[in-house]
Amino acid sequence: MANSIINTVASYLSSLAATNEICVAFGSTFTEGSNLFMYSEPYDTDDMITLIPYGGSPPDRDGQKYSSNMQIRAKCSSRKTVMTTQQSMINKLHMNQLGGLGQMMSNNSVPISLEDTEAGEMKIAVTSYRIKYIKI
């Protein structure tokens, strides 16, 4: 289940216009394999977003309604960029219906800042989401 919904979220982010609040905060549009990754991220890329799925609750009894969980991880050289990008994602993705394919709900009202990596050069922040959707 996570594969299909994570692809939907990646497609949604990739299709955002450069003027979208999230792209403006990040300073760029998103391109899979360049600055948008699923499951894991390369070590040698600096400014990026990574979509990381994790287990959700079991399907409803009828087997048609699912709940997936996803963490969105932002890694940038600027703390302001990483936090602004994550807050913009919360603002735009919370209660977003992903074109009718699911309902995203943020578990966080503000991004969670993690420890710096790579000798303090890279800043990381995460937000977690729950996604409810109907199996087609």
C-alpha cells in the first residue's frame, strides 16, 4: 500500500508550479531523482526532500479503506530553508485530498528539527503524515 500512495505524493510534489508556496520556500521545483527521493536518499545530494513510508493501521474490516503513514524529511544547508519548507508543506498538505486519491493529515503542527549532519553543514527537519484512502 505504501508504494502506491508514496508515488501519488511524489507525483503531487513534482507537479507543483515554481510559484507554489512549497517550491518558493525550498527555492526550487521538485524532480524525482534530483532533489526528491522516495524511501532513502543519496549521501552526495545537498538540498533535498525524501518521502519515507512507515506502517499504518490495519485496513478496515471490508479491506477497502487504508491508512498509511509517511515522514517527509527535508535536508538543506540553511536551517531557515529547511524549516520554512517543512512549515509550507504542513500548510499545503494537511487535509489535502491529493486529487481525490487520499486525504493527508499532518501529525505535526510545526516541523521537528533534527540534529545537524555532515559536521554541521546540513540541517534536517521532518514532519509526519497519516494518509487515508480508499482501495480502487
